[in-house]
Amino acid sequence: MIENVGTIDRIARIVVGLLLLSIVFIGPQTWWGLIGFGPLVTGLAGRCPGYTLLGINTCGK
């Protein structure tokens, strides 16, 4: 699998994912925080299926 998510994009996705997941444990404690798994997984994997469909590549390779 070819990576299509660049370094800055990966860091932003991981941070946003962790912030959203924190909603489940602190704050309003709603299940909406589980949406954070999407950005977290794509940030850790370095691959985004949505980017593949749209032909976007922020990796720079």
C-alpha cells in the first residue's frame, strides 16, 4: 500500500483523533468522540481511503 498522507497531515490527524477520543472520557462524555478513531487510524497508517478516491496525495513522494 502506498502512503498518501504527508507528515504534517499525519500529525494533525493524530492530534485531532486523540482530542476527539478524549471527549468519550472527559468533557461531555458522549459517544460522538468515537469519530476520532477515523483520523487517528489514518494518521497512524499514513494512508487515507478518501484521498485515494479523490486522487489527493500530501505525502510528497
